[in-house]
Amino acid sequence: MQLPKTVQILSVMVLLPVVLLATSIRIAPNVLNIGSSGTVVTIHTSLPFSSVVATSVTLNDLEIQSWKADARGNFVAKFSMSSVKALVTSGALRLGQVTLTLEGMTQGGDDFSASSTIMVVSR
């Protein structure tokens, strides 16, 4: 009599740490006037331009409109000002001091996030 062969499958789960890169940002304008005729909110970062997956970048969940490198080779993101203003009219942001958060991914697959505060006024 022949015994059945036993097959064992060993499964190994490897948990890799998620790296969240720290970066600093500067938002222009730093005072957002809801009644202004401005068209773009610009975010200057300290990340090298070539390290960022531009299409992954959002500002408070708004899609990026355009991007470029500044004179130092750092990533600069541009967002539609009317979309940012719509965050105020929808109630997602309010008048006064608000925090805007830029998020995205690097070419190496690491997430990054940075926040800064601006003033929102209606004059």
C-alpha cells in the first residue's frame, strides 16, 4: 500500500514599512481672497523635481493642474484657484486660517505629505 504524498505550502507575508517623506511647502498666495480674480494657487516644495510623480500630487484632494521645476530644481505644483475657492463655498474649508495639505508619491514609490496654513478672506 502506497501512502499519499503530503504537500505543504508555506506562505510568508513580509510587511514593508511605508515611508512618508517629509517636505516643506510654501503656498502662494498666502492670503486667498475669495473675491479675487486670481487663477492659480502655487505650491513650492523642497523635493527635487525629478523625484516626484507629478500626476499623483493633490492639494486637499484636488487634482494638480500643472507642474514645473523652480530655479533650484525643486518641484512646484499649480492648482486651479477656483477649485480651491470651491472648497470654501462647499464648507470643506472656511474663512480664516486654513491648512492646505499637499500629498503625492515619489518615483521611488514613497508617499510624501506636507501642510501649511494660509488665511482665507472674503474682501
